[in-house]
Amino acid sequence: MKNALKCWLKTINITLIAVMPTLIFLPLPQRAIAEDPGACFMITTSGKTVGLANLCGGITITPPSSNDNKVFRIPIKRRLGGTPIIDVTFNDKQSFEMIVDTGATGTLITQGMASTLKLESTGLMQAQIADGSQVQFSTSKVKSIAVGGVIANNIRVAIAPKAGIGLLGHDFFGKYDIKILEKEVEFHHR
């Protein structure tokens, strides 16, 4: 009986030692701060976030001013390999089908899109594609890209001569949380 009591007291002491720090800090307010690095940034090997806005051409994304908590719902026209394709409007006049590519840093357009928009190459960029290889693209700027009420101005786009469809990347929707549903894509302003 004495051994059982000693064992029980020892277990209680160990439990209290383990739980006490949690109980002491539990009532103290905990606060997490999230920082938005913007649409153009990189993370170094040491984990430091470095802003690259000066390299991205001053990208600005303008949500409608009426309600920051508004959710923008865009119908999915079809899917390619399960990935949603939506209509995207360029320069307030031309609409094209594009893939919502949550893995793309920047927006990529086809040569046909660039020709229709009468874009001329203004530079070159090196990019790593999904298979890990490095490729070089011509670049140009578009006045605006719009999807369901979300508008991004002065966007630098890559032009892919062999692409069959464009990719809408983080330079457009980087300030939004995206929810891909069965029949629509939701853009939730952060």
C-alpha cells in the first residue's frame, strides 16, 4: 500500500511539473503577427523575406474600395488536368481563358495573347518551371488585368511562345486567399 501511495504521489508530482508551465502561461495573451510581403518577394536560405518590388515594376493591386471583406466569386469555365480555367480581362477590353496557377509566381501569357494585345517585348526574364528546368521568356507590361472585380495595374507578364493557355499567377492574386470550389474560384481579400 505504501509503495502504491509513493508511486501515485510521484506520478502526481511529475504531472504537475510537466503541466504547470502551461497553466502559468495559458492566461497570458498570445499574439501572432502576420506580415504581407506584397506580390513580389523572395525568401533567402536563412528564411529572411526580401522585398523585390523594385524589380517587379511597381505592381499595384486594387481591390474595390466598397468592402475589403468582400468575396469575389469567379465561375470556372472548365478544367485542365483538374486545374480551374477562368476568364481574365486585359487592358479593360480583351478577355482570355487562363489557368489559375497557385504555383506560379508571375503571370504568363501566350504569344497569341501578346499579339492580340499588341504587346512588344520590353525585356527578358529567367524562370524556373514546374519540372525544375530554367527557361527564358520575353516580358512586357499590361495596363491592367481584371477578374470578377479584382484589378491589378501595371503588371509585368512573361510571354511564352509555345504555351497553349496563359497562367494567372501570384503577382495578380497575391493579396488574396484563394478557395477553389467545384464550380467557382473565390478570392478572399486578406
